[in-house]
Amino acid sequence: MNTLTPNPGRLVALGRSEITLLVRNRAALGVAFLMPLLMVFVLRSSLSGVEGAQAVGEATVTGGIGMVLILVVYMNLVSAYVARREELVLKRLRTGEANDLEILAGTALPSAALALGQITVLAVAGAAVLDVRTPRNPLLLVAAVLAGVLLLAGLSALTSAFTRTVETAGFTTLPLFLLTVLGSGLFMPADSLPDPAASLCELLPLSGVMTLVRAGWTGGVESGDLLGAGLTALAWMVITVFAVQRWFRWEPRR
């Protein structure tokens, strides 16, 4: 893969065309807008009464951030990459001036922007109506969210290599979705699990990001845990970049 420094102008042009396609796809747009918010509402209802209102609200907001990342960035973007590949869009773009990184990043821009917008609304609404404190460390929270967007964009490109059609994307994205929801601490820290399971769950792709998200919002995380979470997220980014360079498919399977 040619991974030269991206040209901002070409990135904007590619992103604009992807936004147009996203707006035309009402089903994908509806899922992207409504599903994360619906799941957050359902999960907040299920968490009510577990602890104090503030603890439930904080768990809902931080878990909701993770749900937006996994649904809007990862699952939505896998379908986008597969659709562009099967329609030969990626192949045509690759024969032009855009390099590989520009093509992948341009395709990811609408999903990333949509996720960031939803997370912003969720954070503001959480602080306003869910009886939660404002983020203790906003810069760490922003860095964690951006790291999650980058990591899941890479994982979506990798997953698309093993996804034959848009219709089968729901099956190929399901394993990471379930592992993330159940083991990456979206609504409760992974260390609340028994020791062997907790140690394994801390190594899942989004576990480091979610630890940083919780630390950015609620604080109270030791520096050693922050370092471990950051290294875990960075390691998965490096692994993902290597895997995408090795296995990403630019043309349909024949």
C-alpha cells in the first residue's frame, strides 16, 4: 500500500462524496443516528437502581461513547468499505492521484465526523440531564475518543477484507461487537470480573480506549493503569496498520 502523507484537499473531496452517499442511504443514516441513542436509553433503564443516580449516569455516558464508536465508526464503516469495493469505487480511486491512505481516510471521514458529533451531544446531554459531573480531564477524554476513532476505522478496513458483501457485514462485525460490549468495560470496568477473565479482557482492542474514556470523565485511575491502557491502544493500532497493509482488498473477490 502506498501510504504517503495525505493531501487535505483530496481528503475533503473524498469525504464530501462519502457524505453525499451516506445522506442518500436513509437506512444507514437512520441506524447511525438512532441505534446508539436507543441502546443508551435501554441500557440506562437497565442500570437504574444498581447504584446512585450519578454513578448510573456516568456509566451510561461513558458506555454510550463506546457504543457510538463501535456502531457508528466500526459497523457502519465496514459496510461502506465493502460497498465501495464491490462497486469498484476503490479500484477506480486507486488509479487516480489519491494514495491509499487518502482513499481509506476519505471514506472514513463521514462516519468519524458523525460519531464525534453524537459523542459531543451525548456528553453535553449527560452533564445536563443525567445528573453527572462534567469530565474531570477533558483533554484525556478527547484523546481517548480520537484514539478510538482511529483504531476502529483501521479495524473496519481490516474486517472488510473478510466480508464478501454488504449483507454479510452484520455477521463479520458481530464478534468484535460482542467482545467489546461484554469484555471491554463499556458499562463497568473489566477489573470487576474474576481475575483470569479480567486480565484477558484488558487486552481486547477497545479495552484500553475505554479505560482512558472513563479516566477522562470520572478520574480516579492510577497512572500505571493509564499507561497500560495507552500502550494497549497503541499496540492494537500498530497491529491494525500492519494487518490492513497486508490483507486489505481493493477489488471484489472473483
